[in-house]
Amino acid sequence: MNKFTDTSNRKMAKLIKKKKHEIGLSPDELIFRGTKKTEKVLLRIIDFDANSLIEEVVKKVKDIVEFQYKDTVTWINIDGLHNTEIMQELATTFNFDSMVMAEVMNTDARPRVIEYDNCALITIKMLSQEGNSGDTIVENLSLILTESVLISFQERRGDIFEPVRERIRKQKKRIRNGGTDYLTFALLDIVIDNYLYVLSLLGEKVEKLEENLLVNPGKDVINQINSYKRELNFLRKSIKPAKEMIFSLAKMDSELITEATDVHFKELQDNISQASDVSDGYRDILSDQLNIYHTTISSKLNDIMKFLTVFSVIFIPLTFIAGIYGTNFEYVPELGYKYSYFIMWIVMIAVAIGMLIFFKRKKWF
Amino acid sequence: MNKFTDTSNRKMAKLIKKKKHEIGLSPDELIFRGTKKTEKVLLRIIDFDANSLIEEVVKKVKDIVEFQYKDTVTWINIDGLHNTEIMQELATTFNFDSMVMAEVMNTDARPRVIEYDNCALITIKMLSQEGNSGDTIVENLSLILTESVLISFQERRGDIFEPVRERIRKQKKRIRNGGTDYLTFALLDIVIDNYLYVLSLLGEKVEKLEENLLVNPGKDVINQINSYKRELNFLRKSIKPAKEMIFSLAKMDSELITEATDVHFKELQDNISQASDVSDGYRDILSDQLNIYHTTISSKLNDIMKFLTVFSVIFIPLTFIAGIYGTNFEYVPELGYKYSYFIMWIVMIAVAIGMLIFFKRKKWF
Amino acid sequence: MNKFTDTSNRKMAKLIKKKKHEIGLSPDELIFRGTKKTEKVLLRIIDFDANSLIEEVVKKVKDIVEFQYKDTVTWINIDGLHNTEIMQELATTFNFDSMVMAEVMNTDARPRVIEYDNCALITIKMLSQEGNSGDTIVENLSLILTESVLISFQERRGDIFEPVRERIRKQKKRIRNGGTDYLTFALLDIVIDNYLYVLSLLGEKVEKLEENLLVNPGKDVINQINSYKRELNFLRKSIKPAKEMIFSLAKMDSELITEATDVHFKELQDNISQASDVSDGYRDILSDQLNIYHTTISSKLNDIMKFLTVFSVIFIPLTFIAGIYGTNFEYVPELGYKYSYFIMWIVMIAVAIGMLIFFKRKKWF
Amino acid sequence: MNKFTDTSNRKMAKLIKKKKHEIGLSPDELIFRGTKKTEKVLLRIIDFDANSLIEEVVKKVKDIVEFQYKDTVTWINIDGLHNTEIMQELATTFNFDSMVMAEVMNTDARPRVIEYDNCALITIKMLSQEGNSGDTIVENLSLILTESVLISFQERRGDIFEPVRERIRKQKKRIRNGGTDYLTFALLDIVIDNYLYVLSLLGEKVEKLEENLLVNPGKDVINQINSYKRELNFLRKSIKPAKEMIFSLAKMDSELITEATDVHFKELQDNISQASDVSDGYRDILSDQLNIYHTTISSKLNDIMKFLTVFSVIFIPLTFIAGIYGTNFEYVPELGYKYSYFIMWIVMIAVAIGMLIFFKRKKWF
Amino acid sequence: MNKFTDTSNRKMAKLIKKKKHEIGLSPDELIFRGTKKTEKVLLRIIDFDANSLIEEVVKKVKDIVEFQYKDTVTWINIDGLHNTEIMQELATTFNFDSMVMAEVMNTDARPRVIEYDNCALITIKMLSQEGNSGDTIVENLSLILTESVLISFQERRGDIFEPVRERIRKQKKRIRNGGTDYLTFALLDIVIDNYLYVLSLLGEKVEKLEENLLVNPGKDVINQINSYKRELNFLRKSIKPAKEMIFSLAKMDSELITEATDVHFKELQDNISQASDVSDGYRDILSDQLNIYHTTISSKLNDIMKFLTVFSVIFIPLTFIAGIYGTNFEYVPELGYKYSYFIMWIVMIAVAIGMLIFFKRKKWF
Ligand SMILES: [Mg+2]
Ligand SMILES: [Mg+2]
Ligand SMILES: [Mg+2]
Ligand SMILES: [Mg+2]
Ligand SMILES: [Mg+2]
Ligand SMILES: [Mg+2]
Ligand SMILES: [Mg+2]
Ligand SMILES: [Mg+2]
Ligand SMILES: [Mg+2]
Ligand SMILES: [Mg+2]
Ligand SMILES: [Mg+2]
Ligand SMILES: [Mg+2]
Ligand SMILES: [Mg+2]
Ligand SMILES: [Mg+2]
Ligand SMILES: [Mg+2]
Ligand SMILES: [Mg+2]
Ligand SMILES: [Mg+2]
Ligand SMILES: [Mg+2]
Ligand SMILES: [Mg+2]
Ligand SMILES: [Mg+2]
Ligand SMILES: [Mg+2]
Ligand SMILES: [Mg+2]
Ligand SMILES: [Mg+2]
Ligand SMILES: [Mg+2]
Ligand SMILES: [Mg+2]
Ligand SMILES: [Mg+2]
Ligand SMILES: [Mg+2]
Ligand SMILES: [Mg+2]
Ligand SMILES: [Mg+2]
Ligand SMILES: [Mg+2]
């Protein structure tokens, strides 16, 4: 069965990882606050406008310098955040406050949008399905947006942005004519589409559960409900603050985001709202399923207990009668009559039937 | 018993259907993201002003072209969204951004209002009762509103708008004198009226349940409560985002909606709020009914168990006494007395009556 | 016991009555959407200013015409809404949009305030106690407010406004000097005072219940709690949207409401807020009572079951001992000793007392 | 044990007292709507500025007249509200609308702030501890604030304002230099401090309960929890609307409140928010305690029932074996063997021990 | 096991400490309202700008005077609040309203921001881990912010600000170039980082609990859940009002906070929001764990009871049969047959097996 996991840590309850030595650091201290998930840092560049397209892997930050002065849209994707030198070089190259890079390196923080003098920082949690295990992987995505450059920072290799790269390569009009703001939308759109996709996979499992619930409510059902609730809480942990972030992004009054992309950011709002609605909906469904499970189980137990109790109760007076005639008194008139034994049987059967009728009428079983 | 169903899929838990290949599509990619519910696309036109009325079925999009330059109100209704060519032609004809058509084709999205340069898009879920099965059908409705044309897109044939067509045909003053904004109101009004109607049908069933609940709370009652809760959650899934949409529509500051229709959009707000209130109310009632059911059942079980336990307990000392005189000791003085057996009976009856009085006084049964 | 009822329909669960043929009607269609609660329509007029007072029952709408041109305040009260002709005449006489009259005839809608060009429409649910049965009656009240005329529409004869009429007749300064806006306040004030009154009657019953709850928690208690919860939900159904309506009325920026009455509309807000608070409070109290009831009942059952079980358990080893000496083995040494029988009794009593002490120490009964 | 009580009525559930004859009164009708809590009306005056101080008890309203024209701050405190004449005289003397006095006499209404042309009315519920019984007393406080006069109305003698009087007498700089607005703050501050004090007394009791809960969870614990919940609901009934009132007072844009006192009204907001937080906190604690109590009780009952059941079950096969050899068949081979009886005992003991081991391994007791 | 405690009082339920004599004090009364947690008052000064750094411990307030006229940033840290004289001197030296100092001395109040004419007061609760016991300590922190001086007041020696002092000493550019507003941010940042750290420690314990819950749900588990819930409520008590305070601080429009630090205060908002989210998350997890615990326990009990009941029920008819043939009737035909005893055994075994099969089929055990 597939599970939802953080890439580095399979325990799910840990909602926060705050290490003692991280307390009180300067906001521009370039220290990687997260879990190292890749060995080497990989820098990839896609530089394009309506007519031209350059796509290459670069080795050093200085290879990027040339792109920033071009009028084209430059998308720099960086996998791996632990290399402080590279971060420092990036800050120097693009003239970012070192605080910006420090924020990028803090992967445990909440999704947020921060405007700086010459750029804006957007962070969000990415959810994706791991190919082999079917596990859901969480990864922090940071985007630094300037007028002509978009830098995306990921924690490890492999990502969900291939469809955007394809659209750029296939010269799709809208993305090739758009600016860095449209590219930002395109990336965030995929992130949120993946929220919906992961929710829909969970939904399928919940749906199957619904069927089991009515047919055969065994103990695995309760375990599954609890496991799905935990998965859902895990997803909600990313979705709820992402919704806040997307809404404050849409309200943000920055020159970096042109009016032409307003309609797209509105779409992001609709999609993240849908993700939030759906996660609320599944929470309610799981909660209802839990109630139905308990009701079914307890109703089944009640039926058994009622049956067994009625069964016992019928034998109680019969056993008592037998006890009476098991006494060793010298003078018990009934003992000597020839048909006493048979009469006893008849009385016993009559008592049993009488009680059965009484219980049946009372609808006790 | 009638059920609530999506037209194409009878399983209800699925709150979202996100397919992997839909992730990362360009927002203007004309791909039908939904379930095909009709074979052929049907285009119907009603063109009217206070004095004239044309109503016809057209075969091709180009037959529509002429209408858009007329001063009259043109209502184009299109059943079936899967034909990409037609969508493309519509975009070209009316000079819509292809993004608009892409939105129309995305039938799984949340109800929303989007303003574009030359039009506004409104989407909402339509609920209606299927004639034969009594099932409730959900269908996505998209409206593209321009100054003189209203295009409505439905997923399949048959709709709930016949009363509006009748009002147009019967030359009702208000609708024949109104613009596309009034027509939009008229359509949305019917959609919301149907929400209220479907809720009132559910209400009738809940009401009947209330009677059964007190008279004869069998297992079918709990199943019905759970089934109605599920139906209600299904309705709420459409009503809650529709309310958000209607309220943001009423707040929208667009030239496409004249001040004269403000009062009508206010009415839509009142009606959708009522639908929301009512759905909240039924949720509370169903939740109360569930509690009453559990209380009734558990109180009934308690009574049975108390009765059976008291019954057993009365026989316990009697059987013990009989056991005492069933022992085979050689010297048991009582065994030899002539009236011992009868005295035993008297003692037993006294003990039984004493216990009955004790239990009765304690109000234990 | 008195109950809360809709005047025409004793079933309470029905939160909405939407008939199929009402769907898609034009907003100015003069069709009575409600339940006919009176046979003949009654028109009563009170026309007054500081110095003059006319009070009369008129037969036809045209008898009203003269009043609308006078500078005095004219209060027209109409009982019965089903007569379409009268409604049409009123619209014509006062030059109202027929949409206004259609709204008045829709008695099932939500309390609301709507501003029109030459008037404002205010609707609210009236609660009152029926003299004979003590039942609470719900009735829809609609007020059309113009500069010099206030028309009130009620569903049936008999109302709660007699104190206002008395104040007018007794020449109370404030009401005789006020305009239609002050008269509107006076009527709404009575409506809300009646909410508080009906709540206080329910409160008395809840209070009495509290006493029964601790003294004698029988099954009638649970039925009463559930019945009061239902009554309260019924009241909340009127109070909650009325609160919304009153608050939006106070915020409304209309020339029909002068600044001098602001302080009075503030009072309405305070009173409806109090009604809402109180209804919340009783809901919490009833919910607490339900918990106390269940706790008491279950604690009582536990005590009984513990007692009976302890009682049974004490006899179990005793009956076992008797059974041992009821066996028919040829060589059972104890059977032949003279005092065996008495020793058995002593052992049995010792076992019973030992168990009693053990259970008592464990505080099991 | 001390209880929370309304001064006139020990029953707590009554959240509202609306009498039938109070419905529809004119808003300026001088009728006392409350419970008479003192016989004679007492008028006390403190008139002061930085340099002078007059403190006296006056007999008639006309003795007050002189003070209103002085530049000093005049605090008129009136105990007892039932005397309509005095109220009328006050209105005449200070030129208040009679509506103001009517509001003051309506002691059952919700805490509120109302601005009039020449004054502002502030009402709030005062909580205080009665010296003898330790009961909490609720009393309605009304303050009429003008530029140089503050009139406070209380329902009965004895109040919580002595510290303010002391500060005035001791010539504390701030209060002697402040205006009526600062005096208003000083009085409201004491009222809210008393909310916190009463909450802290309840808190002590809840804390003691916490200890009992773990040591000895008897039936008195559940009664105390329920009683504290009721006390808390009673306090919340005053605190929640008081919070609303204080916040709207702080937002009020009146000339009667100078900017210099803004910081003090901010403090009132903080304090009432703390009272509200604390009352929420205790509600959660009591709710948790209730859960812990139920868990403890049910876990104890389960242990008892498990023990008793296991005990019974062990004897069942033993008694069965004894029964077998109590049968009177002529040919039962075992009966004749010499050691049968002892073998039976050995078998029985083996069965009992075997079952005990089985149950122990299963951790059933 | 470590516990969360107030430094002076180990009882946790007390949400508020309001002493009777504190009621009605003047807002500028310099009375220490808290618990004395240190003997001697300690004054420490750090005075710095980009180039210079003075760090010293001073004995008297007058030693501070010189610093306030310098252009440098002066951070005065004061441990111990009970010395009224020192407070008075501080007020005189810095020309603060004595009300400011009174607020500082009121350590039980709610976290808040207050703007005064020449300074701003910020208060917040500090959480920190005590070295020895692992207990969490709560301490009130007050910050008085002026243009060039920041005074911090703590209740006792030892604090969490060492990292900031280190950054100042190590000449970190940002803090040495910043003003008092940046220093304020740096201190609050550490406070909130500690919230997250304390939450993450609790999170680890909750995580461990999760494992125990499934493996071995003993009574200690329920006690731990309840204890963690109490710890969490204790943390929430500090976090929730701190969040309110931080948000109103960020919205505050004061000249004391320059635009350059806006981005830092935004970070505080994100961090405190994360703390709030995480505390909500753990509340939900603990609540789910409680449910899982109860379900597991009750399901285990049900299994035991079902087993025992089925076991008993199987012996009931067997014991009855033995009872029948233990009767002493003279004419019982079966008693004389040679194989009766063996037939009885066969019948008994058949009955037992039949019942076992029946119960097995019904899945009753
Ligand atoms: Mg939610
Ligand atoms: Mg909801
Ligand atoms: Mg939530
Ligand atoms: Mg929620
Ligand atoms: Mg929800
Ligand atoms: Mg919901
Ligand atoms: Mg919900
Ligand atoms: Mg609700
Ligand atoms: Mg809701
Ligand atoms: Mg609701
Ligand atoms: Mg409700
Ligand atoms: Mg509700
Ligand atoms: Mg409510
Ligand atoms: Mg509420
Ligand atoms: Mg509530
Ligand atoms: Mg509440
Ligand atoms: Mg509610
Ligand atoms: Mg409440
Ligand atoms: Mg609830
Ligand atoms: Mg609350
Ligand atoms: Mg709440
Ligand atoms: Mg709360
Ligand atoms: Mg809380
Ligand atoms: Mg809470
Ligand atoms: Mg709740
Ligand atoms: Mg929360
Ligand atoms: Mg909360
Ligand atoms: Mg939550
Ligand atoms: Mg919450
Ligand atoms: Mg949650």
C-alpha cells in the first residue's frame, strides 16, 4: 500500500523540525536549514523569447551572468540548496540581499511571498508521486522572480515541471510571449494541479473503502480510515498555507506581475480553493465513515449479545426446575408419580416456548 | 428509492477527477477535461428584442456570425463540449481568447466568474431531477456574456431553461426588454431555484424519516440517515462554491452588467443564501436524528439487558438453595422432615418476591 | 403541551417549500407563492400626523388613492396576499414596479431588504403565541416603505401590532411626530420583542426541565430535550436571517430612513443580537442537558449492572461447592462425616463474606 | 459552596426575562423593566477638579442642578432605577431625550453604547462577590456621559467603585486632572477587573477539581464539573457582549472621548479580551475534564466487568463437570472407581489453572 | 518526564491570577503585579553602532543617562521588575509616562503593543527550556522602544537572547547597522523561534506516543495523551495572543519602525503563523490519537466479552442436560439403559460442536 512521506523522514506526525542551533541566527545567515536530499548541485538554464530558445546545463554561477542582461526570459533551475558558496555567488551576481538567499535555504518555513527591492520570493510545498513506491513526496520550492529572470530552487533532482519545458520547446505562443510572471504562473499551476491529482488518488482509495465499509467492516477498515485521515492531514498541512500564500500573491501590488497575468493568478486561486474544498470534503467523508463503522460494529455486537443473553435466559428456569427435582428430600410427592419426568419435560418445553414467544413479541431478537 | 448521481458516474465519494495527463496543460489548450455526455453537438439560437424573435437550430458556427452584429439579444445554447473544432471556431468568430474556450471545456473546475477583455465567463453546477429514475443529475453550465450575445454551454441535451424560453416566446415584457445581463440573471435564477427544489425534495424524505424515527427505529433508518447525509453533502458540494460565485458576481464591477439588474442579482444572493441556510439546517436535523436514533436504540438495549439480568439474578439464589439440598451428605437434618420440600418452595417464593420488590423499589425494571 | 407550528402545516422539519411550477417564473409574475391563510383580503388604514388621525377599513384599493398625496403618514395594513388583482391595483396606484408586488407575494423567501427606485421592501418572519393552543405561529410580514406611506402585508388576520396602534391613538408624541421610517422601526421592534418573548417562554420550559433532570431523569426528559431542541431550531431559522436583515437595514444608505431614526435602528440591532445570543445560549444549555441526561442514565445503569453482577458472582462458587457434593461418586470421604453439612454451610458463608469484603474494598459496589 | 446568582433570582438557566406587557412600548416610555432590588433611591455626588473636591449625598434631583454648569467633573451615582419621577426630573434637568432614561431603566438589555445628541449611554453587567454567601451578583450598570457630568445608575446599594472614590479623595493626579472620559474608563476598568477576579476564583475551583479527578473520581466530581460549566456559561453571558461593547466603544468617534484616553480604552480592550480568552480556556479545560472523567469511570467499569466475567467463566466448566457426576444413570463407570472423586478435583484444578494461564497470557485481567 | 511549568507555580490550570487588592488601581500606580522571580535587579547595557561597541553592567539608573543622548543604539536589559524606585527613576530619566512603567510591572497581562507619545511598549510571553529539569519556563518580556534606546524587562536572570548579543559582538553587519527597530525584531524573532522549538520537542513526544498507541495501548498512553493535551493548551495560551500582537505590531503605523524592517516583521508574522498552525495540527493529532485509543480499547474489550459469552453459552445447555438426569424421579426411562451415560456425552459433544459451528459461521468469535 502506498504511503505519504517526507522524502527524508517516514515519520508523519512531526509537523515541525526546529533545531536548537538554528535559533537566533541572523536573517541573512547563509545556513541550510533543512535535510540534504541531493549530493551535487545542478544548474539548468532555459532562456527564451518568442523567437529564440537556449537550453543548457551550466557548471558555475558565472556562466549565468550573461543571461541577466538579455531581454529574454531566463529560467534558472537549481536542484540542491546546501551549497553556501553557490548561494553567495547567486546573491552577488544578481545583486540580491543575502537575506533572500537565506530564506531560500530555510526549507522548513511556511509557504510565503516576500517582496524585496529588486525581486520577489515565492515559496510553496510541492507534492508529487514517486514512481516506484507510489509514495507522495514533499519538496520545498522557492522561486525568485525578477523582471527578466526566474530562479527556481528545488531540494532534489527530478521534478514535475517537464510539461512547462515541453510547452517552451514546442514554441507554445502564450508561454513564449509571456514574461517571468507568466512562467511563475505556469510553475505554480503545475504545483496546484499536483495537489488536486494527489487528492484524487486519495479519493479513489476512500471510495473503495466506502464499499468495504458496508460489505465487510473488519478491523482493517478502521486502520485504513485512520491512515487516510493521517494522509489527508498531511496534505492539508501543505494545502492550507499554500492557499493563504496564493491569495496574498494575487493581491500583491508589484510591478513584477503585469496586469495581463491577473486572470491566470485568479485561476490559481480557484484551483487552490478547489483543493481546499476537496480536502475539507474528504475530511467530512472520512469522519462520516468512522461514524458508520462504529455504528455498524456496535450494532452487530448488540445483536450478538442480545441473542446470547436471550439464549441463556431461556435455560435459567429450566435448569432451576431440574435443580428442584434433584434435591434429596425424603418427601417430595412428585418424585413418585409415574409420569412426573415426562410432565417435567412438557412443562420445560412450555416454559421455553412461552419465553420465546414473549421475547419475539417484544422484538428482542 | 431515488439517488443523487453524477450523470456519468454513480459513485458519489469522488469529489474530484484529476487525470495525470491534464497536469501542466497550457491554459489555452483546447482539450475537453470532463466526461463526454452527448454524442453530437447541438447549437440553438434565440435572437430577440422587444419586437422581434428568431428561434432556430443551426448546423455550423458560421451560421451564427450574422447575429453578433445585430443590436438584439442573442442567446446561443450549445449542448456538448467535446468538439474542439467548434470551440476554436467560436473563439475566432467572437474574437475570444482561446483561454476562454479552454475554461469552458474544463467542466470539473469550481464555479467561478472571470472577466476577460471582451467578455465574462460564469460557470455553475446545475442540479436537476431525471424524469425516470428520480435521480439528481449534476451538469456543468458555462455562460459567456458579451454585450449583445450570451452563449450557454451544457454537457448534454435537455435542460431546465424551458421556462425562460417560454417567457421569451410569450413576449414577457421584462425579458424581451432586458439585455444579456437580464437573461444571465434569468438562467442563474432557474439554476438556484432548482437547488431549492432539490433540497425541498430531500426535505420531504427527511421529514418522513422523522416519523419513522419515533415509531419504529429499525436498521433501515440508520441507513437512510446516512444516505441522506451523503446526498446532502453532495448538494452542499455544489451549493457552497455557487454561493461564493454568486456573491462575487454581484460585487463585480463590469460594464456588461447594468445597474438596472442589480436588484435581480441581489435576489440571486438571497436565494442562494437560503439554499445554503436550508442545507445547513438539514445537516443539523440529520445530525440530531442520528443522535435520537442512537439514544433510542441504546435505551431499548439497556431496557432489555436490565430485564434479562434481573430475571437471571432472581433465579440465582433459588438454584443455589436447590443445589444445597441436592448434596449427598449423610447427615442433612432438613432432608428428613416431612414438610421440608414445601418449606423450601415457600422460602424460594419468598426470596423471589423479596427480590422483585427490592428491584421494583429501586426502579430497576 | 404547547408546540411551535407553522400556521398551515404542523410538520416542522420542512425548512423549505419549493414547488416545481414556481421554478423559472418571471420576477414580476404576480403569483402567490405560499399557503393561503385567510379567505377575504382586509385593508385597514391609519393616517396621521401630530394633529390629525383617521382610522378606517376600506373596501377597495381606489379608496386608498387619496391618502398618498397627503403629507401625513399613511399606514396601510393588508391581511391576505392571494388576491392578484388587489396586488396589481396597488402597484398601479403607487406606481410600484410589479416586481415589488411579486416579492411581497413570495412568502417563503428569506427575510431581506430591497431598495427600489421609489420604495424599499422589508420582509421578516413574525412569531406570535396563539391564544388557545399556546402554539407559536409564524407569519411572513412584508413592509413597503415610501416617503409618506407604509404598507404592511400579513398572511392572516390578527396581529401583534395593537400596541403601536394604541400609541398612535393615544397621541404619543414620538410616533405621531415621526415619519414612515419611525413607524417601520416601531413595527420591527414589536416583531423582535416577540422573538425575545417566545424565547423567554421556551426558556421557562428549559428551566423546569433542568430541575426534572436532576430529580427524576425519565424517558420523557429526553423527549422534552429533543422537542425543545427542535423548537429552538425552528426559532433560530427565523432569528438568524432576521439578524442579517436588520444589520443590512441599519447599514442601508437610503433617503427613506432619516438620521433621526438611526438610534432606533441601532436598538433593533441590539435586540436582535440579544435574541441571537439567547438562542445560542439555550442551544448550549440543551446540549449540556443532553449530556447530563446521558451521563446520569448510563451511570445509573452501570450501578445496577455492577450490583447484579457482583450478586451473581458471589453465588457462583457457592453453587459450585454444592455441585461437588451432589456428585454420586461412591467414595467421597466428606459425605460420611457427621458435621460435613454444617461445615459446608460455614465454608460457604465464609467464602461469601470474603468476596463481599474483597468487592467492598475494591469499591465495586 | 458559593454559587453564581442573579441578585433577585437564583435560577440560572433563564437567559432572558421578557414580559408580555413590555412588548411594543414606546422607546421613550419611562417604565422600569427589571427587578426592583432596592427600596429608596440614593443620589450621591462627587464633584472635583485638580484642586477642589465636593462629596455629598443629595435628596432631590434639583440639588444637582448647580453642578452641571461648573467646569469641574461631576460624578452622580444613583442607586435604584424604579422611580419614574426622578428619571423624568433628570431628563429635564440635563435636557436628555426621555428615550435615554427609558434605556437606563431597561436593565435586561444587552450591554451597549449609544450616542445621543448631547450625551452617550454606556451599559454593562457588573459582577461582584457578595460578602456573606460568596455568591456572584450580577447588576446592570448604566453610564450617561456628558462633557462635564457622568451619571452612573446601579440597581442596588453597595458597589465595586470604592477604589475610584479613594483615588479621587487621595488626589491622585491622573484622575483629578482627567475629564469625564477618564472617569468612565476608571469605572469600566474596575468592572472588567472584577470579571477577571471572578474568573480567577472559578479557576481556583477548577484547579482543585483537577486534583480530585485523578485521585478519586466520584459522582460529586461530575456534578461539580457540570456546575462549573454552568457558572462559566453564566459568566460568558456577561463577558462576550461586554467585549463587543468595549470594542465598539473604542472605535466610537465621539467628541466626548478625548484622544488622551485612547490608550486607556485600548487597555480595556486588552483586559476584556483576556477575560474572553480565559473563559474560553476554562471552557476547554472543563470539557477535557469531562472527557477524562468519563474515560476513567468507563475504564474502571471495564476492569470490574472483565474481572467478574473471567471469574464466572472459570467456574462454568467446573460446575458442568460436577453436574455430569451428579446424574443418576445406573451405569456411569467413573462413579465406582475409588479415586474418582480425587481425580475429579485434580481435573477441575487443572482446568481452572489452565484457563487462568490462558486469560493471563491474553492479558484479559 | 519533563513538564511545562510557570516558573513560580507548578499548577497548570490557573489561566489567570487576579488578586483582590489589584482591582481598581490607577493605571500609573507603580505596583508589581506578578510573582517575584529574582532577588536583585540587574541592569546590563549594550551600546553600539556600526563601529563602536560598549557592553557593561551598571549599578544605578543614573549610569544609563548618558547613553540616551548618543546616536548609537542602546539596549538596556533589566532582570527583575519588583523594584519600584528603579522603575520610577527610569520613567524620570527617559521622560516616560509612569503609566508605561506600570504596564511593564503588570506581568500577568495579555501580550500587547501600546504606542505612547515618545515610545512604544511591546509585551510577549517567552518560553524556554530549563537546563536541569527540561521543564518549559514562561516569562513575561516587555520591550520599550524609543528612537535610540531599547529597554527590555525580564522577570528573572538568564535568557534566550545570547545569540543576539553574539551577533552584536561579532560585528554582524545587519544588526550593527540597524536601529532599535531591527534589534526589536531580532529579540522577538528569538522568542518565536523558541515557540517553534518547544513545539517541536512536544512533537517528538507525540510521535513516540503514536508508535506506542498501535503496539501497546496501556493506561499510561491515555495519561500521556491527556498530559500532552494540557501541555499544548498551555503553549497555545501563549501562542494565540502572541500571534494577535505580532500582527497588530506589523500593521502599526509608527515612526519608530522604519520601512526597512517591514520585511523582517513580515517574517515574524510567517513564523508565528507557523507556530499557530503547528499547534492546531498537534491538537488535531492528539484528538485523533484519543479516538484511536478509545476505539482500540473498546474493540479489545468487545472481543474479550464476545469470547467469554460464547464460552459460557456453550456450557449452558450441557449443564441443563446434566441437571435433567440429576433429578430423582422414580421413573426416568433413560437412567436404566446401559449406554445412557455415553449417549449423554455424545449428545453433549454434538450440541457443543453444533453451537461452535453456528457461532463460527455467524463470525461471532
Ligand atoms: Mg474546513
Ligand atoms: Mg461545513
Ligand atoms: Mg480546519
Ligand atoms: Mg474547518
Ligand atoms: Mg467543511
Ligand atoms: Mg461540508
Ligand atoms: Mg464540516
Ligand atoms: Mg452550519
Ligand atoms: Mg457551515
Ligand atoms: Mg448553521
Ligand atoms: Mg443551525
Ligand atoms: Mg450549527
Ligand atoms: Mg450560532
Ligand atoms: Mg454559537
Ligand atoms: Mg455556542
Ligand atoms: Mg461559543
Ligand atoms: Mg452556528
Ligand atoms: Mg456560549
Ligand atoms: Mg460542535
Ligand atoms: Mg469561544
Ligand atoms: Mg468557540
Ligand atoms: Mg475557543
Ligand atoms: Mg483554545
Ligand atoms: Mg477551542
Ligand atoms: Mg465544539
Ligand atoms: Mg484551530
Ligand atoms: Mg481554537
Ligand atoms: Mg484545526
Ligand atoms: Mg479552531
Ligand atoms: Mg485541521
